[in-house]
Amino acid sequence: MSATAPLTLFITGVSSGFGKELARLALAEGHRVIGTVRQAGAVGAFEAEAPGRAFARVLDVTDTEAVFATVAEVEAAVGAIDVLVNNAGYGLEGLIEETPIAELIRQMDTNVYGAVAMIQAVLPFMRARRKGRILNITSMAGFTTFPGLGFYHASKFALEGISETLGKEVKHLGIHVTAVAPGGFRTDWAGRSMIRAERKIGDYDQLFDPLRQARRERSGKQVGDPKKAARAMLTAMTSDNPPAHLLLGSDAWARVSEKIAALEADMAAWKDLTLSTDATD
């Protein structure tokens, strides 16, 4: 896919964070962007970013019927979608024992099922054209874990696995899939965009309360620059051979490297037991 040819990007969640920065960069470089927003009042502001090239659609990605209808309408009214960017999502902080199951369901509905609905909606069109790019915004939390983010990790581990599998299923059709895993960036993720479960169990106070406070204090001061992340995503999506996984940020590199080293150490330490379970006949 040529980096100079104008593309049509469909980006979910362009009102803030990575979606907003990627949409602005793509528009500045001459591409067309269909961006989803949650409120009708945000339509005009987004389309004013680049009249004739910025198209807003009000969409809740958890509404599967609306997802399919919106993608079909965009293909007919705006044009072929070259790149899908599944960016819509949010953070959920809470200990596994304390956090209501309803919050887990809500987290998966948005971060996983909504992304899959978007994928299923665009794939028939991309398959017919034998080309397309899909970027799923996951997280370093799709590789490594931190106390108090268990259900968020579940959603991002799931999306990493779905992305990797999908990439193997559609590569022969000319469609490339990249899971983009950012570390800590100066977005609203740990601020107004995060849902925080109520604390209830005192046994976790010593472990978790300092972590929750630290996350609040680091919000807006993280090492990552969202504008630079947008540039990296645009570079990846226009590459002739985009990666299956793309880490963003020095903290993501460090944390995921630590996870891989720990996994390799566990595998080596328990290798004999692992191999002992093969059938001998």
C-alpha cells in the first residue's frame, strides 16, 4: 500500500486519545477519514477538521446491527474503506474479587465484541477488493499484567489473540492485520475515560490503594506522546509489509521484554515436566 496514495480510513472513537490524533494526522496528510463519535453534537466539529474529507458517524460499537448498517452506508455513500482502525475502548480498574461481573461484560462488549463486529462488517468489502488494512488498538496490557487491571487485561489479551489469528486467516486475501500495543501515553485513559470499581475488601488495601493512587497521579504525565503514536500507526498501516504486532513506547518495550524473559525462564525450569505428558506409544 503506497504511503503517498490517499487512503480512506474508518476510525472508531475520534473524539479523544489515539483516535483523535490519528484522524488529525491522516487528514493533514491528505487522506479521508470516517470517524465515529458517540454524540450527534460532535459531528460538525469533526467534519469541520477537513470539509469534504472528514466524515463523522454517530455509532456505539456495542450496537452490532448499527455497526453493519453504518459500514454498508459508508461504503455506498463515501467510498471504499482502505483501513479500519479499531480504537474505541476504555479502561476498567478494579480487583478481580471486587469488580462486578456486569462491569466485565461491559468491558468485553466494547473492547472486544465491538471491535469484532467492526471487523466482520468491513471484511466482505475488503475481501471483494482483495486488499485492506486492519489496525486493532490493544495495549501492552495485552501481553503483561498489573494488579487491579485484570478485566482490562482480559479484553486486551483477547483482542491480541483475535488480531493474530485474523491476520493468518486473511493474509492470502491481500488483507493485513496489525495489533498496536501502546504503553502509557498522555491520553485520558487513566483519567476521565477510566471506570474505577468501588473498593470493598480491606485485605487488598495495602497492595492496591497505592497502585490506584499512582495511576491517578501519572495521568497526563506518561512517557508516551499520542502525536508520535499516530505517526507510528500511519507508518505501519502504509507499509508494504506491516507487522502483526507493534509495540509503542519505551515502557511497552521494557515491560513486554520482561514478560517474555519471565515466560522463557518458567518454560526452561519446568521443561521436563512439560515434556513428560506426551504419549509414549
